Amino acid sequence: MTSYLLLLAPSANRVYAEQAPALAAAELRLLCPEVTAVAPVQVAGVDYLALEAPEQPALGTMSSRFALFRREGDLLAPVPVHVPDVLDDDLVSIPKYPGKTNEQLTRLLLNVTLAAVDRAPGPRRVLDPMCGRGTTLTTALTLGHDATGVEQDEKALDATAAFLKTYLRRKRLKHRADVTPVRRDGRKVGRRLDVEVTPAERTQTLSILSGDGRRSAELLGKRKFDAVVTDAPYGVVHGGHTGEGRERSPEALLREALPVWAGQLVGGGALGIAFNTLTLPRATLAAITRDAGLDVRDDGPWLDLAHRVDASIHRDVLVATRPT
């Protein structure tokens, strides 16, 4: 076994930064089951995450990875880390707007969900049925996957479209980006953004449809996905939309939506949800998820992803899989 020290990336969010070591430890155990002896340590006044591995661990996708060192007595030897990203991380970090989820948490949520997918390796098809301004989608795109979202607010769709068109043009990436109306029976029922970009050998796609995330199967037809990843309404400042207005109960929304999303997963696919335990207890969400026919990951590091956001939000992550 070789001893390593992982230097964590700084975070502009002080509260998140304080909890990053514990979250990184859980993420590390889920992404790299071969590592052992994972623990926060301090060397010369600098905080690291210590770990042991039989060979150099693949840490390139980790949400909070900054640098890796091999520990040799009192010396630290820098170790190159292969980063599999196919797009620059500023695709995710540039947009700033009220209510945006911490980018590191979004990447962690996507990472641990994809780690649970039981399918042959390769690019994944990721769905975020409540995608907002598309942070989960652009994170998936950065990692080389294809992404699809559903969003009720058409202004959010417009903002995402404007940003992506400008970003891809300035980066001089081969791409196509169009917003088109969606019509049924001769009348407009919404709009959709379709993006194709070729950052490497493979052309990737990103799509967002305007509409209610609880009706994502109706909007997307027979399409199936390897992963459904979403940051659920917290029931504090914002909630889910209903036909009569805004539904402030995350439980009511997810009771209706989860069976739909579960049906959009392929066999071996995984669901990942970030949620507020102060408005929706983990046990309640786990029961709803099992009722939808999914197997909840409810042991070991899967239970170590909870963390405080503020006085009214204690966020956790629940991951479940569809039987093959």
C-alpha cells in the first residue's frame, strides 16, 4: 500500500469548505473502493485528506480534488492526476445567480450517482428533470456525458441558451445551439434548447425542454437514461410548480415525480437526489423511492453525505438504483 495526501480545492462558500473534508472522504470511498485509511490530517498547518491505496487512485473526477501527493517520510512528492474532463471547468463556474447550488456539491452529486450505475463503462445519458439554469447538465457535459433537462421557467431556459451560445462561440468549439418551439396538434406547448458540441472525438448533446418535471416522461417520450440527477426543492425559499401555483411541499412533489423518473431509468441506472432533511426526512424519501421500485443505497459512505447549508437547510444526498 502507498500513502497519499490529497489537498482539497478551496471553496468560496465558507460553510461548505468547513465540511469539505468529511464529504470528500465519503465521495472518495464511493469512487475508489480500493482506498483505505481515509482520514483528515494536518501537515505543517495545512489540511489534507490522508489515504492509502495499492496503486495510484483515479481521483480526476473528484469534486474537491486540488492536488495529490505521495507521502515519503517527511517529504511530499507531487503526483500527476489524470483529469478526464473534456471541457474547461469555467463552463460550470462562470454563471452566477441567486440560488445556484455550490458547483462542488453538484459535481459530487453527479459523481456518486454515476458511481452507482451498473452498466458497461462509457459516456452516460443524464437527466435532470428540475434543471433550473442547468448546472447539473453543464457538469455532465464537462465530464464527457450527454445531458437532458426539464425546466418550468422559460426564462431560465433563455438564460442558459444565451450563456451557452456565447461560451461555445468564445471558446471556438465546434457546436450548434438552437431554441425551437415545441408544437402539438398545431399549437405551441413549449420550447426546447438543443446543443451539440464536439470538444474531442465525440459529439455531445445537451437539451432542455420547458415544462413540468413531474411530466418528464410525457415530454421526452420513450427515451431512457443511465442516471437521473437533481437538486430537489428544499421547501424553504422555493418549491415545485403545480398547475395551481407553487407547491412548497417537497414530499408531495417527489411522491408524484419519483415513479415517473424511476420509469425513465434503464436497468442498472441510478437516481441521485439532493434534498433538505429539515423539510423531508431521509427515511421518508427512502420509503418513497423504494415504493417507486428502486433500491436505495443506505449503508456505509452513502450515509455520510449530509451537511449543513444554513439554519434552514441541512442537505443530504440519496442514491438509488433500478434493478437490472
